[in-house]
Amino acid sequence: MDPLFTPPPPQEPAPPPAGGPALRLRTLWIAWFLAMLFHTDLGLMPLFHGLSPEIESHVDPAQLPAVFAAMLGYFLVPLAALVVIAYAETSPRAWRRWRWFHLGLGLLYSATNIVHMVVDILIPDSRLDQVVLMGVMVLLGLLINLESWRWCRAPRVAR
């Protein structure tokens, strides 16, 4: 028999593509962080045009350190979640409780983003760009919730 016409031996099926809900979650959290940073950046843009970005504040200046600490925590918690997702997905252990905790975290952040967007809409001097960006953050949060739900329901991958 001619070796040119011999069919190749059967091969193992290709492994499924890497990724899944955990990869999508990491990507969505990164997009959410970028939107959050851009939201802050847009709020400061008037400075570059000789205008004040100040809005009327009802916070006592003595309370500002607590406000700053709360905002630091608001940024650091999802940042930590982003890192833990990478370890949870690549760990030989199941990390099931973390998956459900992460779903709750996503729901909490979605709720705070919705409230923030409503407040942005209701303030008299709100800016359309800020409202649109908060809408994007709400959408990203809802996608995070969807992927978290899928991740919670996904079977454990053997490593």
C-alpha cells in the first residue's frame, strides 16, 4: 500500500478551550474597574478647563477620612475578588463557597451601582456622560452576576 494514501491514525479530541465563567468574570471585573476609574476621571475633567468639579457636599469635613476609607475599601474588595477568582479557578480544591460568596458580592456591587446611577440622574446638575457611564457599570455588574451564577452552577473541573 502506498504511504501517501494511508489515512492518519485517529487523534485524541482537542481539549475544550480555556476560559469559562472564571475567565469571563476576570475580564468583566477589569472592565468594571476601568469604567470606575473613567467615572472618577470624568468627574475631574472640569479641572482641565478651569472649572470646579465640586458638587454641593453635605459631608462634615471631619467625616472625610471615613469617606475616603470607605471608598478605598470599595475599590479594594473587587480587586481582591479578581485575584481570588484566578486562584479559585486554578486550585485543585472546589472553592464552592467562594463562588457563592462572589455571587453575593456581585449582587451587592450591582445594587450600589444602581443606587449611584439613580442619584446621578436625580441631582439637578447631573452630567449625561456620568449617567451613561454609570449605566455601563450597571450593565457590567449584571453581566458579572450572570457569569457568577453560571460559575456557581458549573461542575468542578478536575485538575
